[in-house]
Amino acid sequence: MIKPFDLNLRHLRALGDVIAQRSLNRAADAAGLSQPALTQGLGKLERQLGVSLFDRHSDGVTPTAAGDALAERADRAFNALAAASRRTGRGGARGFARPERLMTATQIEAFLHFADAQGFAGAAAASGLSQPAIHRAVRELEQICATPLAERRGRGMMLTPAGRSLARGVRLAAGEIAAGIAEARGDEGEAGRIAVGAMPLSRALLLPRALALFLGEAPRAVVDVVEGSWRELVDPLLDGVIDLMVGALREEAPQGVEQVPLFSDQLAIFARRGHPLAGQAPNLAKLASQAWVVGPHGTPLRAHWEAMFGQGSAPSVPVECGSVMVIRGLLAQSDLLTLLSPDQVALEVEAGMLVRIGPDLPDTVRTIGISTRSGWRPTASQARFIDLLHRATLETRLQENR
């Protein structure tokens, strides 16, 4: 499989010049290459991808659909690198005006291994490159950006803020080039690869249904599901490690994140079948007299639980737990109460293991939806998966209301 940085960045950048100029001679001048070097570079790209990027005519060249697709993604990749370079905080007489234009694929791939491993030894082990080669690439990028990208902390190495910014830009660029490769080749197997951040509420009904629908349509696709809370997933989203997040939305989308609502979810109280409060409509005082298992402080679910009791005496919480799987098992074997979405315990309620306690809680409504990076352009397969998330929303809501 072709990796993003198997392709020559200078030749990728020249694609836009060829499309704009419709002439290899004029494009070579614009790209700062000789005409033979540009011709050879384009030929190498076409051999690597196994597709024609341009149709050659006596009066010039025109891009094929594959050429247009790759050029557009390459442009987005270089914009991500340029934005990251601007944020590195470089300055002084040594700084280059356009440092991203001087970076090579070899340098930034080695730097990305270093950033992921947070050290030269780990990067060498993961990449197969030598430690001196990775060290050299990092130092060359520091010279190009005119700012330190890594610093020693104790026995290890840590990225500086400039290094973290560049690493994010490189990851985003790699993602765009990978999408361009898949789109240019028309390879649904590669283009169908999706990384989804799954927040707790999405894991029980919504996401499994959407995944089943998607894999039914695209059996060659590969979906990476990364579980975590919103706080754990938002940085991987912004870094391009994951493509989208599914779960509870923030009241206001943070900078760099776009939110699309799917449905409103109302929390409820649950306990085991046979719990002393089962079948009752207990008041707040009775609920406060019970022991609970709830999520840790600082989580949205815990905030809803605390708001439910207001300024009164807080109930006993012998177990704090963010794992719904653990909570479900604990409820079935104790008299603890919990506050969860009905989706998260739908199977246990249907099986008669757990029951809802008391009426609906009107002040615990949350909006569930999709979070993506601002400006993100999904591949065809990613866009289809989002469509199926909307379809799965309708189907799971109907199932719940039957």
C-alpha cells in the first residue's frame, strides 16, 4: 500500500501549477523545476499510483479526474503544513518566509515518528529508520522553522509548543494526501478507511447500527473505533488521528470543531430488577438516601447528576466509574442507583435485568451528534458513513419508542 510520504512533495506541489498552466514548460517555470525534471516527476507519481494524472496533447496537458482529485488534496495538505509553520513562532533573521516549501517527505515522516514516540529510540524502533537519521531530520526541520521543536525533559524528549503545532500540521497533511491517493486510484478499500471517536452514549445503539449498515454496503472498508470521553478524543480529532466523533455535543463548539446534532437524549435513573425503589415514583429525598454509582467529577454526566440534587445533601457515591460496562454489571449485583441514557442500558432493560426508577428527568436533556474538524472534507465513503449515522438515528429512535 502506498503511504502518503512515499510521494515526492515537490512533485505533488507542482500538480497545481500544471493544472493552472495547462503546459509542462510553463508549469516547470512556475514550480522552479526544469521541464525534464517535472516530466520525470509526474511520470513517477503516475507509476506509483498506477493511474494517469494528465492527458498529453500537442498543445498542452489537461488533468484527468484522478489528477484533479490528487491535486485538490495536495493543495489542502500544503495549506495544513503552511498553517502549522505559521504557528511555530519562528522569528529572527534565520527564519524562512515559506518553510513548508523546504520540507521533504523524508524529514516530516521521520519527525512524525519522533512526535508519536516522543523519543529517538522509540521512533527508530517504530519506523525502521536509524536514530541518527531521525535526529538529523528533526534538527533540519528546526533549522528550516528557525525554532526548537523538541527539548529534553529528564531522561526523555518532549515536543515544544512549536513542535506540537508542526506535528498536527504533518498529521493533517498526511491524511489529505492519503485521501488523495485513494480518490485518485478509485480504491474503495483504502478510501473506505474511517477512524471514528466513540463517546460513551454512541456505543450501545447508534454507532453499532451505523457500522452494520456501512459494512453491509462497503464490505472492504475498514473502520477504526477509538473509545474515549470528549476530552480524550477532541485533540486526536483536531490532529487528524480520527475523522469524526459521535456522542454528546458541547453547548458551544470549541474553535476548530463543527457540530451536527442528531437527536436529543434524556437521562434516566436505573437500578436492578427488584430494587426497593422499583415500581415507585420516589421523591428527591428518597433518591438522595440511596447509594449511587456515577461518573467522576468534571464529566457532563456527573454535572447533570449534581444539578439534579441542587444545593441539598449529596447522596453517597461509594463508586465513581466512567465505564458503562462496569456500571451495568455493578447495578445488576447491588442496590446502587445510576444516571444514564436509556440507550446505554437498552439491552439490559429489554432483558429485564435493569429497570427505570421514577419519571422522566426534564432537566437532563443532552444533544447527541457528530463533531468534525472545521473545514474537513470527507471522502465519499466518509460522507456515506455520516449519511448512515443519520439513518441509524431514525432507526434506533423508532426501535426505542416501539
